Amino acid sequence: MADTPIEDMSFEAAMAELEQVVTKLERGDVALEESIGLYERGAALKAHCEARLKAAEEKVAAITLNADGQATGTGPLAD
């Protein structure tokens, strides 16, 4: 398991570590205690990624609303 505090990780770093955790757990070749630690770290990484995604979605929503609260820039993309 990495030593980096999860709250200091970027979305990409947390997602990469989460993928590593899942791979180790799926292989099933780690001891029970290590599996528990990996599962706990994975759950925390998942929550962190979800929070980062929600924050990004809120930023995008704020950017795409005009002063009247109407969506802007949401029409079809120009070719």
C-alpha cells in the first residue's frame, strides 16, 4: 500500500492506486490481514475518487449556467 495520504492524491493517482488494489485483491494471493488493509484502502480511494468527480461535475455545471440559471453551451457540438 502506498504511503501517500489519500486526501493529498489527485484523481488520477487515486484511480491508479485503486486499480492496483483491485488487481491484488482479485489475484487472491495476499494474506487475510493484508487483504483487509487493501480493502480498507480501496474503499477510501473509491470515496476520494467519487468526491473528486462530484466536485468536477459541480464546477462544470457552474461554468455552463448563465446568470439566469439557464444552461449555456449545452447544444450540439459544431462540426
